Amino acid sequence: MNEPLPIDARTSPSTVWMVEHLKGDDLVAWRMADLPGRRSAEERNLIEPFPFGWYVVCYSDELAVGEVKPVRYFARELVVWRGEDGKARVLDAYCRHFGAHMGHGGRVVGNDLECQFHAWTYDGTSAVTGIPYAKTIPLQAKRANCVPSWPVVERNGLVWVWYHPEGKPPKWEIDT
């Protein structure tokens, strides 16, 4: 038996009654229907596909020390890991060296993320911290955001990532 849809201040009872009786293609058609008289996204100042703000990427207890997880947010592949210091970090998932997806096979070394193919290591700011076969790290790889990183905080048992389409820093903190 289907559970009734939750009703709250955002949902009118007539909408809930109608939606809980729709199934399959009828439900999809209702969700995708044009709303007559609705202003366009540009007119409502919604030019970006995702609004800036804090987004939950996982529960804190789902990410153990030394664990690496692939996630997909903001139409991008990301990698989440927890270093030995217990801090969660997030980077774009692809290694700058040859483009390996570090969420599948990457490992945590100390607090850094190590690419599974050539063992390049990245810190939480995404600067390359080690190349095992090189005497020095190239200047371009040493700079922060060699691979884009994401501001991360843990609050209320959740790992949150800040998104801004222009990469601007967080505009507010998350309450505890």
C-alpha cells in the first residue's frame, strides 16, 4: 500500500490529493507541464542551473577515516575523502596528470588523496603535494586549485559543500 504524501505548509491538500492518484506517464506529464503565465527563468533571475549555497554530499558517519567516495553534484564528478585528521575534503574527481577518476581506486595517504595510477597526491586545497618519480613538483601543479576544490564543513552529522557558479567563497556559515 502506498503511503500518503506528506502535507506541509508548501503543499496544498488539493495538490496532494491529485498527485497521489497520478501514476507513471501521467505523473511525469504533470511534473513536466508548462505553467501558463509563469515568467521565464531569465525573468526570475535564475540564469544559473544551480543556486549558490551549501549542499549535503553525504552523512558524516558514511565517510570513515581513510575512505574515498565518488559523488556527482552540480553536473560534475567529485571525490570525497576523510584524512587521518578526521577532516572531510572534496575535489573535482579527475587527476590533472592523465585524468583518472580518483573516486574509483584513489586512496588516502595521511590527509592527502593519492591518484591510483601514478600516485600523484593532492591536499584539501587541491594543490599537488607529491609526485613520487619527480625531484620537484612543477609550479603549475603546486598552485592551489590545480584541480578545483570545494569548501567543506561538517555540521549536524552531515558533510556540506559550498557551490557558487563563479567559485566565490561561502557567503554564510551553517548553524549548528
